[in-house]
Amino acid sequence: MISVYVPGPSGLVALDPAVDLLPENAVWIDLNRPTQAEEAAVEAFFEIDVPTHEERVEI
């Protein structure tokens, strides 16, 4: 699941975006057991490599 938060008039507002349409003004993105498509979208959006579950367990 992916949760995206953008600035709103009184603070952050949660959105339920389409995976391929992450808003450019996103300031916070939560990934909770993301699908491969969700993880790929976030990696492409931020140009980062999201750690795998196995890598996160090591931390």
C-alpha cells in the first residue's frame, strides 16, 4: 500500500494516488508492504533504490 501526503491549507493532506501519477508536490510517501508497481513508481519518482524487505530487516 502506498500513502502520499501533499501540503494542504491546514497541514498535510493524504491522497490515494494512481501508482503512475504521483503528485509532484508530494512531501511524504509511506510504503506499507508495497506492490512491485508501487515500489517501482517511488523509485522512479525520487530516482532512488528503495531497500528490499530483506535489507530493511538487517537494519
